[in-house]
Amino acid sequence: MNITKTKLSSLIISLSFASSLYASGLPENISELVDDAAPAVVNITSKREVKQGQSFGYGGIPEEMLERFGIPRQYREAPERTRESVSYGSGFILKDNYILTNYHVVKDATEVVVSLADRREFVAEIIGVDALSDLAVLKVDGNKLPKVKVGDSDKLKVGDWVVAIGSPFSFDFSVTAGIVSAKGRSIQNNNIGNYVPFLQTDVAINPGNSGGPLFDLDGNVVGINSQIYSRSGGYQGLAFAIPVNVAIDVADQIINTGEVLRGYLGVRMSEVDSDLADALGMKKPYGALINDVEEGESADNAGLLPGDVIIEFDDKEIKFSTDLPHVVGQLQPETKTYAKVIRDGEEIQLSFSLGELPANKESFVPAKSQNSSDPIGLKVAEIDRDNPSMSSLPEGVIVSRVNQGSPASGKISRGDVITMMQHKGKKFKFEDIESFELALENFSSGDKVAFHINRNGSRLIRSITIN
């Protein structure tokens, strides 16, 4: 390989310049931060009992063999065994001997041991847990315990440097660093993502880091490392932390009242795509599209309707539907606030008094319903009110067939009840095939129309382009 002196010189200068840029971007005070913050970080050992059955019966002989030879059942059934399982995690001392960690670190624990960097160990008491935010508060009986400084996760910006201290794979008090990759991530994992706007980072996090603190460069805790995205079980560049503002609110409620309460609207919602935005008379796709409203709950009392789009709630912008539970869940029941809503292409304001998130999230009860065709590619039938299985269906027409490759294919299904159509502020209701066909005549080819449908008791809104 031949390289001229001029090219070699240019290469060296380029590499030197790139190296200096990289070095200038690295924080210089991480070692000082670790010296100050590490004493308040703890390693957590969680012990639990796990019951194990056996797939084979007495003596390890298969069940069918024992049954064939007439061995009595009490001798064929192997006794259930109990063994002790040990798992590891991290945490940090928040205040007054209280320790904050992840719920999944101490779930079903029979004993929790907390170890400090100065080699002290304590058996911790679990004060309370909150499964929906994956947080747990512990307490230990110790003197002169160090504690962390708490920051403000709302002030974090994408690109800010952050530092994690924890015990990955039981390597105690390991330090890793990276940047904030994104904010407000919603991760659907055991329903946690509905109420936690996760911080996404590229900080190396592995099993054992769970519950450990995420620091900004001023040494303030800004997050609690909670989850990773991985196909191998180890770090693959995507880590997620609970914002400390969310965690402190949960911890204070657990410490002060022993339970965590969250505001509740009583809605089902979905994203607004470009087609739906056009059908609803919006300039761009954004906000939380309301598919259904629970009767008697906060949204119903405020006058929110299916087809409305919430674009701002409690002075916070709602860009995606997943933003709304994050905002509402951080407010207390009976909080009075306002929302900006797009209805029929116009912006209106509604006032809300929040309800309380029910313990059983499946208790949603829809409000009273409001709402074969070639242009969309489906066949409809009238609802037979004499049929007991159809007597409680809302007003509309029922879909009997959807043609493959048609505009409705993949959006509307056989058995759906179409209750209403909406296009740029105009709504069309119907109760039989004739009125359904007359409603379709109001649209031209290329129009994007929002179809309100009822599917197994749930309201949905789908955009279909008229062909």
C-alpha cells in the first residue's frame, strides 16, 4: 500500500482532529462524581422460595409406567420441593434510611440484604411497592448512612451525559457512562410503560444494574435504571431508566400513605396517522385519538367524545397517544385541569376533574353508543334485534364480509359494527343498510373517512380511503 507524504500528513491531521473532538466531548469529572456518589449506592441480594414439582413420579419412573403397573397414586405423585432462589440488584439511599430500587428486584422476597460500599450490611424491610412503575421502597436500621442528591429529570436534554453505578452480574459498584438517547419512551412490559415516560440511554446496563441510580454530571440522581432491550439477555446499546421525578412522587406516596394513587380519565385511545388526520380535518398527525369513553368517568363528565383528539393536557403537549397516560398518571385523583381538544377540525378547551385509576384495569365500561359497499370493499347487514347475541349491539350496521385487497381490508373485520362515518368535521350516523349507503354518497374518490366501529364492545376509529 503506497501512501504519499502529503496524503499521510493529511491522514494524521484528520485523525488527530477527530481524536481531539472525541476527547473534548468526554466529561472530565466522572471520577470525582463517583467518589462523592458511590457511598450512597447499594447492592441488593434478594432471597425467595421457589416451589418445584417433578415431571416424573416415584423413583424417576415415568407416570404412565407406574399407572400401568398399578402403583397407588399417593406413591406416584412426587412431593413438591422448595428451594431458595437468590437474585441481585442495585439501589440507592434516598433519605432517612429509605432505599429506592426496582420492584422486580425484591418481588416475592423472603429476605432482602443491602450491602454498602463501606462493607456494612443490613437486612432491609420492604416498606411498599408499586408494580405499575416497577418501584420499591426499602428501609434499613443504620446510623450515619450516606444519601444521594436528587436532581430534576425534566431538565435533562437528549445528548446529556449520564453515569450509572450498580452491580452488573454481581460485580459490585461498577461504573458506566453514556448519553441520554431519548425521553418519554413508552415500553409495554407488564403494563409499566403506560405510566412511566422512560429515559432511553446508551449507558451499558446489565442484569444486576436494576434499581441502581443514573446520575447527571453534577452528581444528582436523574433516573433509576430499570430495563434493557436485548435479544441475548445482555446489553445491546439500549437501556431504559425511570425518571427520578416519577420515582420520587411514587416513593413519597409509599412512605407517607402506603399506597400510590393515579389520576384516571376513562378513555381508550390510539395514534393519529396521516390518513386519520386528513379525515378528521387536522393539519398534521399528532395527539391522542379518543376511540371510546367510559360512562360516568372523568372524560365522560367533561364532555369528551369518540373522535376527539387531545393535543394538550394539563399544559403539557400530547404528541403521541402514549404521552397522555404519562401525564394523567402523574396527577392525583380529583385534580382539576384543562385539555385542548381537536373536534370536527376546530380546537376547543374542556375542563376535567380526574378520577382514580382503578386497581383492576379491565373494569372499563364503555359509554352509551353514539355511533356491501364497493367504494370501501365490504358488505354490511342490518342488526337483527330479535337475535339475543345482537340485541345489545349499538346502532349501526354489522360487517358480513371484507374483500381482500380492498380499502377496508386490514382495518375493518367481519363482525364489526360500523356506527358512524366522519369526514372533515361532518358526521354521518345510520341504523340500516339504506342510510349507510346514503352516507357513503357524500364522499368522493380519494376522500379519507374516519369509520367509527364497535368491535367486541370496544370502540375503534379507522381511516379508509374511498375508492
